[in-house]
Amino acid sequence: PIGSMGNDAALACLSDQPRMLYDYFKQTFAQVTNPPLDSDKEKIVMSLEAYIGPERNLLAATPEHAHRLRIEHPILTNDELAKLKELAHRGWKTKVIDIVFDRAGAGDGTKLMAALDRICAETTQAIKDGYSLVILSDRAMSYDKVALPSLLAVGTVHHHLVKTNQRTAIGIVMETGEAREVHHQAMLVGYGADAINPYLAFETLWDLRVQKKIDVKDEKTIVKNYIKAIDKGLLKVMSKMGISTLQSYKGAQIFEAVGLNSAVIGRSFVGTASRVEGVGFEVLAKEAVRRHEIGFPARQESRQLPVLPNGGQYHWRQQGERHLFSPEVISSLQQATWAEQGSEGSRAAYARYAKAINEQAGALCTLRGMFRIKVAGETGGTAVPLEEVESAKEIVKRFCTGAMSLGSIATEAHEALAMAMNRLGGKSNTGEGGEDARRFKPVPGEVWADGEPKIRRSAIKQVASGRFGVTMNYLTNADELQIKMAQGAKPGEGGQLPGHKVDKYIGELRHSTPGVQLISPPPHHDIYSIEDLAQLIHDLKNANRAARVSVKLVAEVGVGTVAAGVAKAHADHILIAGHDGGTGASPLTSIKHAGGPWEIGLAETHQTLVLNDLRSRVTVQVDGQLKTGRDVVIGALLGAEEFGFATAPLVTLGCIMMRACHLNTCPVGIATQDPALRKKFAGKPEYVINFFFLLAEEVRQLMSQMGFRTFEDMVGRADLLDVSEAIKHWKAQGLDLS
């Protein structure tokens, strides 16, 4: 009644006592909506605070329930860990358990498994002996002792205690030199660790200070800065899942395993999805011993230099991790696409590029690299003459460029991609960055060789929930409207444009403030159900009735079920995005550690839609580091009709894979808004066109060998895939690609 009558009329109706209540609630509401300023405190919306140690009966309430240890965040300094080891408050005791195993004869995995049995037994005994905390420590590592993988140790102990109904009886703290990055800490917490002491990370940073490679005044400041960075990273990871407190994230196991067999999952990571099986304890033991031997070689002459080898996890290194885009591969692709279209030099360079991807790097880096495509003779069919196969001009219409927003990449690169795809009859994607209205009309005074006008309008306009430049004009100038539910390389995080890339022009296009970081979809997404999504699909179809509506999903466990719901919500198109993407502005840890292989997600989506008689309702697209015609064919055999490319087209425009996209310092003027750097952009739409025609010709050759005349006949024919001879030895390790 107060709300409907107005304050004065309401107060006139109140007696003294209700008026007191009204004044109280009015004052309280004012404090909530306008909280008093406190310079020492920030508004708390998420928390890393946690209570650790033994828990008591939830159904009772006693003073002893409060006897737990409160920590502000899960990362402990060396001093804090030392205090825990000496803890004697309220009868608390802490037991240190060494997570090491004997080096001699450890290659078969028996000693590793025996060590897991031992630490589980010691933890159980610690509970019986009245200990409140156990510290799983790899400090005892030596020449003769190999450290257990810390995640394996904590997962095994956590699930052992869950199985024996003892998990709430004791706290688990990790003292490990293995945890370095945000992802490592998140995994340890996600599989049951209450707190972590990454002592080697601290000692490494202290050593860098001694060598004067970092300028920090003292060791405490280094520790403080490192912990602050890890804490911010953990909050970011939690926000991707819509989780606000560490207590909800701890032990939640929101991960999927790729390449671990059921024995390891069943012992150490119970309940985690692992759909292609993989290695067991024996291989894990061999890898642990191999890493150990780098630091403790059997022969003194084999000792490494004082500097540890760079593993090449993020940037390509000669002796490091394999990357699909090595310098040789980049060079071959640029030679192929910068040469005259159809020339002998162009075809020869592309052949080198495709061979490197398909037969060398790709065979060891991707699941699709482990497949072999069956030719017509093996299936009882006959090969088709190349001239009878669907033309490259028709095949290229199935190709799209990835959702790289104007902002993540420069205007020149963004417009070059759009002009190329419009020329081909394919589609370019705006990404979530809006589009300048001047691009809706042909480029003044510029035409192709045959007189066709050059058009830089992107056919696909991406939206999430109406933010970042989404206007009626934007929506009506599209052939496809794409709802970005999530992003393959950064599930839950979506597009992330650093503030330093949001200049005045980008801010105007996105109707946002220059210099402010932009994230979309937001961590806490406002589409909570298929009903919400169906409403947005309905609204977009009314905004532009000529455009098809697409929904972008992530290749993760259960994506098939989600895709079925999307089809029932009357979407026309579904995009399955793999983890290998992230071009333009992604944080490095997101590129490395988030998402799943598109091969698994695509197969699940196609099969689920077929089983539910929904496949004919939608077109399915896949993207995530597609590079060659072989990738396209495997995608088609697994169920895709259209294909998205992002990194490869950027390489044709001059990208040299500096992996500095998020820093706004791209030296070739592609992933930057810096005017001085953008002047260095030398890419042309013709280079992108050349790439897609070379790609389509490779597809045609494979179709000819398989006996297909049209691309459509190839879609969903997973029976034409076999396991490559080169990796059949993986079957011995339990890899199952069925």
C-alpha cells in the first residue's frame, strides 16, 4: 500500500508504532542503496575466503562448530605454512605427508600406485590420531625420490576420504613446487585442496630479484604481488562458471579430462568426464620420472645449464612443445597465398603447408590428426574423376571467418576479411563489436577486376544480449544473426577486450566508454534457460526476418543436449566452437586451459540431433583452428556443413603469431588499435581469397579419392574414418576414439 499511495498519504495512515518501523526501514534501505564510503574496504561481490579444518555435525549447533581456521585466500606464504606445521591452538595438530616415490624401477607405475596407497593410509591414520590438517608435501624430493604429480595426489586423497566418509574430518593443504599458474591452483582447489603453498614459485621470483631481472624492493612484496595475481585469476576462473565463493568452487570438479583412462579417473578424479580414455598410471609414472631426470640426471655430464629449458607452452620454441603454426608453416602459407592465384608456386607452397599440418604437427597435436580417411577402394566404392566433383566456387560458400570483433583486430584487417568473404560468397563475422554503418554500402570507387563492387559489410552480425553496438540498423544489415552463448577458447568468459584497445572509435561503435575493459557474454549470463534463449531467437527473427539465427555453443560434455534444446527453440544454425581458438584478445591462460576439442563436441552434437530427429532442422558449423582441407573433410564426416576460420586467414594477411594480441602491440598492424602500428598492415583481401580456393581444391581432391561428387553427400559419414596407423600404439594406452 505504501508504494501505491505515495509517502505522504501512507504516513498519514500510519500510527506511531508503524511510523517508527517505516522510518527504520527507510533508513535501512538508504544504507543499502547508498552504503557509507569506507576507503579501507571494497564492495564484496565475490570471495576467496574459506574455512578449513574438521567440520562437525551439520544437524547440531555447538560452540565447537566455530573452531575452524579462516583463511582470506587459498594461497599460503612459506611463513603461514610454517605456522600451520607448528599449530597447537585448541588442540589442533598438523601432520606432514610426503608425496614422493622411489625412483629406482618406477617406470611401470607400481611404485607410483603404492605411494598413492601409502598417502591415503597415512591420511586415514592421521584422522584416527586426532590431527586436524594434513599437509601433502613434495619437499622431500631428492635424487632418489620422485615427486608425485600434485593434482594426482590431492585428487586421490580427497576421493579416498569421500569414499570412507571422512572428508569433513580433516583439512588438506598442498605444499608443492609444481603449482605455478592460475590454472594449476584452480585445479588443485577444484579437486579438494583447502589451501596451497607454491613454494617454488616464490623462490623462483626471489631468485629473479637477486639477479635483478625484476625490480621489487623486497621479498615480501614479491610474495604479495604474486598472491594478488593468483587471487585475481582464481576469481576470474570462478566467474566463468557463475560461482561467487571459493567454498562453492572447492571440490566442485568442473573439469573434463582429455587423455586419461578410466583407472586413473576412477581412483583419483571420480565423476570427471573422460570421453576418449587415454593413458594410465604407468605412463604418468614414466612422465614423472622423465621430468625428474632433467633436474637429477643419472650422469653428471647430462646436467642441464643453470637456465631451465623453455617448454614453448605459449610461444613457439625450437626444442619446445609442438605448435601447428611453426615459423616454417607460417612462411609456407604466406608464400602460397601471396603468390598469383593458381600459379605453380602457389600450389607448391600450399602443398608444403598442408603436409606440415596434416602429416607432421597435426598428427601429434590434435584428435583429428589421429584419424585416417578411408578412400573409395576400402569402402567398396569407386573414386570419382576430379572434374565431376563439386566446384571450388561452390565449396568456398561454406566457409566463414571467425568472430573477431573490430577492437580485437584493427579496422583494416576486419574490412579485408569482410571484402574477401563477400567476394567468395561465404560469410565474415563481425564478432561482438558493432559495425560502422558506412560499411553497409559498397566501397566508393573500388571494384574487383570483373567490375563487381567491393563490399566490406559482414554478413554475420554477432550479439549476446543486445550490448556492444547492437542497434536496429546493425540487425537489419545481416544475413545471419549469431547469439553468442559462449566462446570455444574461453567458455564462460566470452569476448574480452582489454581497456587499452578500446579507443574513441571502438567506444563509439560499441556505445561504451573508451578505456574500459569489455567482456561479453558477461560471466553471469542473463540467458538462464532454453526458454530465455527461445525468446531472444524470436526477437531476432522479428528484427530481421530475412536472416537466419545462429547460436554459438562450446564443445564440452553435454553440448549435444543443449544443441537439441537450441533446435527446439527454432534456431536455424548451430556453431560448435573448439578450444583451439582465441584470436585477437584472449588472455594466455584462457587460450591454453579452457574448452574442449571440437571433434568430440561436434560428434556429440550431430549424433544427438540425429537421435532426436532434429538434424534436418538446423545447419551445423564448426570452428577452432581449422587449417587445411583435410580438417574440413573430417569436420564434414563428423557432421558439420559449414566451417569457420580465424587464425589462418589472419596469417594470410600477415600475422606472424607473436601472441601479443592482448597487449595491443601487434608488429604487423593486425591485432592493434595503435595508429602507428596499423600503418604497417600490408594484407589484401586477395590473399584470403587465394587461401580459401586452395583449401577448397584440397577438399575436392579428398572427395574425389573418397568417391563423393557433392559436399552434402559427405556430411555425417563418420564410418569413413579410421584410426591412423601412426598412432595405433596409443590403443595400448587405452585411447578410444570410437
